[in-house]
Amino acid sequence: VISEGTQEERDHYGTLYLRFLMSGPTRAKMLHADPHPGNYRVLTDGRLGILDFGAVARLPEGRPAARGSLLRLAITGDAEAVVEGLRAEGFLKKDIEVDTEVFFNALMPFAEPAEHEFFHFSRDWMRSHFNRLNDPRNPDFSVGFKINLPPSYMLIHRTWLGGIAVLSQMDATVPM
């Protein structure tokens, strides 16, 4: 699908892929944490087959509630509340000072898709954010050095970043 799929196929399988990644914590209390394309198969009846459950996050309470509330705050543009929430969840240690607006703007690509009913993931979109966050001349570059990834979020973060990467490779438009 990534290399030869029609746009309809990309959107269909992108939607199934995203639905699977996002619904696992609620439905199974687990997160499939190895989102690379080799772990998925297109089945002849249009379903998506999933392989390799060797990397999973057990989430007995489902997705962390803070993740949803922080996403909602980000969409509304409440930078102060997002930074406070990230600090409360352990993403920012108490002694780390940040410029709230720079920090917020650097992290917005993680929330941007959720601002839309349908979002088109593309390599160009992903590349623009990757280049911005990896350019030492850009103020957003230093943000990554200030983030503390709590262990409880490690596989969630891996899945979200990997999922965004796969959807961008697929050039898929999916319901958010």
C-alpha cells in the first residue's frame, strides 16, 4: 500500500491502522507498540492483519487520561496549561525552565492532526517538522533536550511517533 496503493487504499488502510493503534488501550487494555509496516498485512477481504505482539504496553486503565486532556488543551492553544500538565505528568522536571510559547509551538505537530476532522499525513508534512526540530539554528531545536520521557509513556510515545511516520509514508487522509 505504501509503494503502490491507490489513494483510496491508502486512506482505507491508514484509517484501519490508526483505529487499531488508538483503540487497543481501551478495548484490550494493551497497546501494540511496534507500529512499523512489516507488522501489518492487507487481507484479501479488506481487513488489516496485525502480526508480532512482542512489544506491547500493558495499560490496565486504558490510555492515560492526561494524554487526552493535554491534547484538548493544546488544540485550544492554552500553552501555559499544557506546560503545567506536562510538568505534572513528569515530562518536564521541576527545575527545568522553558519558554512556554517556544516549548508549546515545538510540540504542536503532535497535536496538529487532532485539530482536524480528517488529517492528511504526508512525507512533506513530516519532513518539515523533522527539519525544524533538528535544525540547531531554530529555537525549537533545544526543546527536545528539556523533555523527560516518563517510563510509563515510553511505548505510548514510540507508538504515536511510529504511527505518524507510517501514516506519512502512506500519504493517507484519515479521520481524527
